[in-house]
Amino acid sequence: MLETVVVIVLPALVVVAAVSDLLTMTIPNRLVLALVAAFAATAPFAGLGLQDLGLHLAAAAAVLAVGIALFIPGWIGGGDAKLAAALALWLGFAPLLEWLVLFALFGGALTLGVMIYRKYPLPAQFVRIGWLAKLHHPASGVPYGVAIAAGTLLLLPQTQWFALVG
């Protein structure tokens, strides 16, 4: 079970979050809850003790607090903040700084790419494709869940989870 969740379910949920954010500019709460439930179901099989669980919960709480602070002025979406917190629950504190740097770099590149995309007129054949039109609109945000997912997927094979199943 541990291998299936870590190697298939967790990455799949991360990819679904990214695709959802790209196509709809939302990350469903049920997806975030699925990440939390998968962690809760998997943690006992990973040998995490109470202290370890506490540290993982503390990492999630810290990331959620920062996410809320970034959400209030509108710098990120609420779904992005919740997704980041759910993924921090999985990661704990050990790789947190590296993860934050990775998804910040991906986020910067994504934001730059979206700004360039919005600078030019949308070709007529793409105007009718809802998500492309929405992404092109200057009032739309940036689907930062894509950057969070990219950073997570890049870092995940180096985490304690993959060491456990490897």
C-alpha cells in the first residue's frame, strides 16, 4: 500500500491539482482533502512516530500561515495556499526550504510566461477555448498550482517517502 500511495497516488493528485488549476484557475478542496487523507492513511505504514507526525503537522501549519498571508493581498489563490499546506504535510520540515525555492523558481518562470502570453493578442482559433481565453485575460491570476506541482514532483524522488519505498 505504501508504495502505491507514494509512487502513484501522491504524484497523480499533484498532477490533477496542476491541471485543474491551469484549466479552471481553481484547486478543488476535495483534492486537498484527498492529499491529507492519503497522508493520514500512509503515515502509520511509514513508521512516523508522534514527534514526526507533529513536525509534519507543524510544517503544514507554517506553510498554511504563510499561504494565508500571501492570499490576503491577492498574491496567491486560496487553493494554492491549501495545496501548498497539504504538500508540506507530506514533506515535513527537512526538504521544505529546497521545495519552497523550487516552486518559487517555477512560479517566477510561469508568471513570466503568462505575462508574455498576455502581451500578444490571442489568435482567433483559441478565443473559443475557455481556459486559454481565461488564462489570457489580464484580470485572471496565474495558476500557481502548476508551479507548486512542478516543484513537488521534482523534489519528491529525493524525499524520505521515496527512500522508504525504494
